Amino acid sequence: MILDVNRYNFLVMIKFILPIVVFIAAVYGISYFWNNSSSKGKKMMAKSLIIGLLIGISLTIYLILD
């Protein structure tokens, strides 16, 4: 019984807390690198973020419809 509760708590952490932590770390990292990069670096970073966003949206739509 106790193992089931601990496993449930672990799954809740993985499903909800970990994505929030990863999102906050990603926003902080992007902000840090954006402020410390040149104009050329900012353009490359913006293109990379747009491509990543498009891939993420496409993958999400594919997984929802599949």
C-alpha cells in the first residue's frame, strides 16, 4: 500500500513538476543567452526557436490525432 502511494507521488512529480522546472530553466537559459549574444547570434537563436516551436506544435498535433 505504501509503495503504491510513493509510486503515485513520483508519477505526479514527473508529469507536473518536472515540465514546469524544465520550462523555467529553458526560459532562464534563453534569456541569459539572448542578453549575452551578438546581433548575428540573436538572429540564429530566433530562427532556432521558431523551428523548434513549429516542430513541437506539429508533433503535438500528430500525437493528438493519432
